[in-house]
Amino acid sequence: MDALLSAGLVLCLIFLFLGMGVWIFVGLLAVSGASLVLIAGMDIGRIGTIAANIVYRYSTTWELAAIPMFIWMGEIIFRTDISDRLFRGLMPFVNWLPGRLLHTNVLGCTMFAAVSGSSAATAATVGKITTTELAKRGYDQSLSLGSLAGAGSFGLLIPPSIVMIVYGILAEVSISRLFAAGVLPGIMVAGLFSVYIVVRALITPDVAPKADTKYKLRQFGSAIVDLLPIICLMVIVLGAIYSGIATPSEAAAVGVFGAVVITIFLRQFSIAMLVHTLLGAVVSSAMICSILIAAAFLSTAMGYLHIPTQVATAIGSMHLSPVMLIVVLTLFYLVLGLFLDGVSIIVMSLPITLPLAMQAGIDPVWFGIFLIVTVELGQITPPVGFNLFILQSLTGQSVGRVAVYALPFFILMLVAIALLVVFPEIALWLPGFLYD
């Protein structure tokens, strides 16, 4: 059967199973097996052997150990008062900016993303304090919720990022280089968000109440003390990785130990808390790893059907420039982001899109950052925008209304993609400086 027709049939099967509400990893396994039987004519015994080899290979991949560790660290932090301390600590430093405490959403998410690795955890942890506090102080709700929805996605881009680990494993790219590549783009997107808040506050001063507090030097000192727990975790985890002392997996384990020590120091440690966080980490990790294995099986099935090669050849025959290819892929990922979560998008599409990028001469590290920013867009687009659901649960606002609030920040992330295309060194300079 023609590979392009096979691709169409596989795609139809994927949407059929996902549309039925089947668990994603079950749907991917079913599509893979059905494709190999119906299209490739492969017998069940051989399919079982292929599946067993994939499970063994991924279960012994050392880099995957970082995923449960980073999730566990985020769970521990989520069950402490670090988010309250983060809000209090940032208040004096943003009070002088137009928009004032609205910037705590952006800066708080930036700092928390640097220790959590998860978009959902970032939005939920920062949001559980800022949504209430900003509303109580009279800040504009649309700008408050919109900035939080957008900034919550920083958990995907700012290292240590679980999605980066997934991409690095599948694309066989150094995870340390990916982490380094995400730093400057993450700072850039956070800067774009803060600049937008400043401009909005200057044009419409009513979005933020007038400053009624002047902070003294002693209060700045107290603020730094409040920020110390999260700063220490950032230094421990990222410092260990970038200095070369530890791999991302080892740094994740050190981060968990550091998080436990901090909870003990803050007198918030208990055996019950440790058990609850461990169970939460096990559930999330099992989900992600199951999807990874199922997606690897799907990738292998598509390889047997020659789909990636033929699709890459077909698009290559269009002679698209690298910029036009990025435009096409951006639209493609925007559509996928309407229906799927970030991990699923990456593991399902990478066997096709990465060869296209490599064929066009695009650096795989840069492509990883581009892909993650486009996946971030899916976090704030209905109907399956996870950050929108989180804010709905925190505030009672409808998903559609929160999506409208997040629209300016969606546009700013598109601007960030354009800047990455025009200035690729934004993503490539730091990994080159650290590792070349």
C-alpha cells in the first residue's frame, strides 16, 4: 500500500480511538498493532516480539529516571507554603513596576518552573495563591488570569522540563544541551509577558490599583528570606547540571533530597506528606512513561510502513524553505494542540517532523525548543488546554472566558517563535558556550 495512504489510515485510526475517549496509551497501542496487522500483514507473534523489545529498551533507559524524580520534587513543593513565600518574596521587587503585583504571575511561574518541570504544577502552585490575592486587591481579572495561563506553560520551556527529557530521549539529543537551550528563550518569553503587562498598565492604569505601600530595606531582606527555598532548589538542580557535576537524572534525585530537607527546615515535613507526594509522582510518571512506550511502538510501526520517509520525501519535493517549513509545522502543531497534551503531541509527531527538520538543515536542539514553544500554545487553547482547566477549577470561570483572557499571551508566544526563527542563537548560544 502507498505510504501516504497508509499515513492517512493510521491518522484516521488515531483520531477514531482518541475520539472514543480511550486512554491515550491504549489507543496508541491499538493503532500500532492494528496498523501492523492490517496494513503490513505482520503476524501477532512478531508484533509481540517488537513490543517486548520496545518495553525493555525504554524501561532500561537511564534518562527516564529523571521524570519521576522531577515530578516528585514538584509534588513535595506543591504541598508546602513555598507558593505563599514566593508571592510575598516577589511583592517588594515588582511593586515599582507599572502593573505591580501582576508581575508576580510571570516571575513566580518563571522561578517555580525552574524547579518543577511541569506546566500543570506551575500553573496550579502559583495560581492557588495569586488568583485569590490579586482579585482581593482589585487587579484586573482578565490580565491576572491571562498572564497566569500563559506563564503557567513555562514549566515546559524553562529547565528542568519533563517535556524536554521526553524530546531528548526520542530525538537522541543531549538533555543537558536542551536544558541549556531553554534558558534564554524562557527568559525572553517571560520578558515579553512582563513588557505587555507594563504597556497595558500604562495605557489603562485601572488594571492595577495604585501603590499604597513603600517597602523599606528590612522588608526587602525578609522578601529574600522568603525566596530562599526556591532559589536554593534552583541552584542545586540547575547548578549541578550546568557545572557538569551531575546528569539531569542525578540532579533530579539531588533535587528531591533538597526539597525534603527544605520541608524539614520549614517544619512542614511528615511521613503522610511524603507518602502522598510519592503516590502522586508514581501516578503521573506511570502515565507519562506508558504514553512514551506506546508512542515508541507507534513510531516503530510507522517505520515498518515507511510512513516517515515517504511523508518527508513528499514534503521535501515541495522545496519549502526552512522558514516556510517552520510556518507549516507551527500550523500543524497548533491544530494538534487543540486536542492533545504536550507529551502526546511530541511522541506522536516526532517520527515525521524531526526527519523533515533535519532534512531542511535545522539544528535538532533548536527544533526541540521550537517544538516545546508550540506545545506551550496548546496549554492555553480550548478545548483541551490544561492550564485553562486548572484556572477554571481555581476561579470558577469558564474555559472559554479564560482562553479569551489568555489570547494576548498566545499571540506573544507566536512572536517568540518568530524571534527564534530570525535569531536562532537565542536558543543555541548558551549550549554552545557551555558544551562546545
